[in-house]
Amino acid sequence: MTTTTEAPLREPAVVSTEWRPRIIAFLCNWCSYTGADLAGISRIQWDPSVNIVRVMCSGRMDPTFVAKAFSMGADGVIISGCHPGDCHYQEGNYKTLRRFHLLKRLVEGFGIDGERLKLVWVSASEGDEWAATANEMAAKIRALGPLEVSS
Amino acid sequence: MSKPKLALYWAASCGGCEIAVLDIKEKILDVDAFFDVVFWPVAVDFKVKDVEAMEDGEIDLCLFNGAVRTSDNDYMAHLLRRKSKLLVAFGSCACEGCIPALSNTTTKTATLDWVFADSPSTVNPDRVMPQTVTETPVGTIELPEFWETVKSLEQVTDVDYYVPGCPPQAHQIWGVLEAVIDILENDKPLPPKGTVLGAGDKTCCDECPRERQEKKIKGFKRIHEVMPDPDQCLLDQGIVCMGPATRSGCGGLCVAVGVPCRGCYGPAPNSKDQGTKMVAALASVIDSDDPEEIERILDGIVDPVGTFYRFSMAHATLGKVVVGTPDSSGNGGES
Ligand code: SF4
Ligand code: SF4
Ligand code: SF4
Ligand code: FES
């Protein structure tokens, strides 16, 4: 199962030198990943700078994963889970919600713009919403510019 | 047979780790009987040039405390590494940066400005700042270079073992020294390189005498605002306690007397980042599913970065992200 864009490969007319952000999206297996998959199947395009990592539940998202993503060069991070009440494991997304709010404060405490970390709820039927979320985030990160990482 | 050689050194250190070694009391005589103390600036009059004159690997054991924040600290770290068979990061500063590394949230310039010019107790109208080289009528004076970032010992050189704690507790220090003596005396195998010595392999909560019921809370309180129940877990009472994110080893020293753990024994085993671990631990006690209420509850946690990384800022994962010049409050800021 693949969820990234499945558009046929085309030779780009001009090789773009424009900076492309690196956005890591952690998607829960049961809703958001399936939603993103639906977007793929429905051939809805979304910004290729968003790279998906599938986790079983958004509640599996250890805050360390987010910190690690930023420290390895991510310019933005999306966490996406099932809508409140819909988590496959009942409570996982509420746990994520509480972690997210504190994690965002931590991220901001390190001087990183809080807009670079986003939490969304995307259901298995919301392919459009997923694409819109990805595009919005990509546009926001393009506006904010790159984050640098020291060795 | 000549005695094994022991060195102790302090880099960017408060001196507490040095005193902690003396806290082993009369056992220090056993240490002196077994080892030949070849370098210990706080107690014995050997100079750096004496160390420089030694053969590589001549020192059997070096306990290195303090973080690395100047070119001189760095020089000594490399020198002692070369001269020592076993180099131990001793204490939180050497292990993960500790209090000195809190200045990694700001810049070198901001730190120097505050210390040498702007703090209320300082009068320095000409803003005279320390220089690495100063010419004077009697000759050239040199000072070490002050670094932009504070580093732990392992971030500048190869470390064999770690003894955490700010400072390490006396019974743990003696335990480590006793074990080393036993190993050297009886030719026993060394523990695997990288082992954390003088500490436990659980979290501070496991040593805590308080009863933890994993209660959910509606608000955080600071320790001076409440009289905590003497037997209940502090976190259950809404007091931020670093116990769940901190390695065991101290015996629950602070929590036993009603003060929350501040995290001085460093990250818990199997975790490298004390702060993100603490985010998970604190989020799990919040009693709300409502974003606004969660925010209100979180307002009760003052300075999450400084609190969660009070002892391990040099190893904070997010500390690797370079952001623009900090604002005047000393916090980093992107814009
Ligand atoms: S670890 Fe603590 S006691 Fe030891 S030098 Fe650092 S601040 Fe002082
Ligand atoms: S959170 Fe603090 S008070 Fe509670 S059990 Fe852990 S160490 Fe003890
Ligand atoms: S309770 Fe925490 S802060 Fe206090 S000595 Fe133990 S590890 Fe350090
Ligand atoms: S399974 Fe989707 S958030 Fe838990």
C-alpha cells in the first residue's frame, strides 16, 4: 500500500532550484493513513514535501519522535489521528491531544515557531481534508522558511 | 608494586562534585591508601604541566566533573582522555551539561553581557568584556575562549563510564570507587564501556517512598504554594515532579523530604531525552479532553524547557535546531 502521489513520472521541463521543505507527517493507521490513502486512490494531489510515517495510533506518538524529526532536519511536523471519540484504541487521540499542547510549548521554548507543529484529525473517508491539510502545512512552512540543524 | 594512579578534575563545575567526593568521609583514606592521587586541583598541588609530562594512559582512573564550555575545559578534557586508561564523566555537568548548559537556550553574547555588564549587581559603564588576549605593560595575558554552547564530556571526547547526579551521592561514589578498587586489585573484568555506574536502572519513582495512584489532575501547583501530603505522590497532587523521567540512584532523596525531584540523575534508562519523556509523563496526568482547558492547566507549568532540561540541556534533542538570534528575554526566537 502506498500513499504518496502516484502520478506518472514526468521529466520536469526545468530543474527547480527552489527550496523544498521537509515535512514529516505521523498518521495513525486506522483513520488518517487510510484517509491519505484514499486521497491517493482518488488521485487528489498533495504537496510532495509532506512525507508520511505510519504509526498504529496517534497515541503511539512519543514526543521524542517529533523532537527527533526536527533534529534530523524536518521543517515541520504533522500529527494526525482519528476524530475525538473514533480512536481505534478508544483513548489514544485524547492522549495525543494532551501531549501535543505541552509538546508545542516545549518546541516554542526552543525558539521554534509553534506553527511548525500541527495536530489534525482526519478520518478514513476524508481524503480531501488530508490533501488540504498537507497543502496548507506546506504553504505555511514555505512561508516560514527552512530550519537549520547543528551537527 | 606502584599504586594505581587517580586523577580528579573540574571543568565548568560548581565544585559540588569535588565536595561530594569528600562526603565519603574517612573512606577517602582508603582511596588514598590504594591510589596514588596524581592530579586533583582542589586538594593536591599538582599542575597541568605535570599531567602533560605523563605518558599516555599513565593515569588509571580519571573522574572528570564539570561541563565543557571554554577552550581550556576542552583542552583538559582531551589531555586527561589521552593520559587516562579510564575516563569517567562524573556528575551531571560532565554527563549531560547540567546547570551550566541551561545557557544553551541563549547566546554567548547574551550571557557575557548579562554577567559582565547588565546584571543589577554589576557596574561596568565602559562594558569591559573579557578578551582572549590582552596586552599589558608587563606582558601578554591570555584567557580561554568562551564557547557559544556548553557541551557534555562525551560531546568532546570519548568517555568510558558515567556517574550521574548533581552531585553523585556519597554512598554511590564510594560504591563506584570500591568496585574499581576490587577490579584493579583482583584483576576482574571491567563493566562494558558506556555503563552508567553509581545509579539504578529504573526511575526515581521506583525509589520514591510516596504512594503513587496515577491520579488525574485539574491544575498544576508549585511547591511553595501548597503543603503537600506527606505520603502521596507529588505528581498526583499536581506538583511537577521529574521522578518519572529521571534515573534512579539517589534513593529518592528530595521526594522523601517533600521536595519534587528536579531530575539530577539524568534521563531514565532507555531514554535519551528527559524533556520529551516528561512531556509524555505530565500529559498523562492531565484530566481534560478539552483543548482550552488543557491550555489553562498547562499554564501552571512554569518554564517547561528550563524545568524539564534543568540537568540535561546539552543533550536536548531540540537543542540541535538552530534558530535566529534570541530576543531580549533570553529565549530563542525565530523572527
Ligand atoms: S553536577 Fe552539580 S554538583 Fe557537580 S559540578 Fe555540576 S552543578 Fe556542581
Ligand atoms: S512522581 Fe515524584 S513523588 Fe510521584 S512517585 Fe515519582 S518521584 Fe515520587
Ligand atoms: S530526587 Fe531527583 S533531584 Fe533529588 S537527588 Fe534524586 S534524582 Fe536528584
Ligand atoms: S487509531 Fe487513530 S488516533 Fe488512535
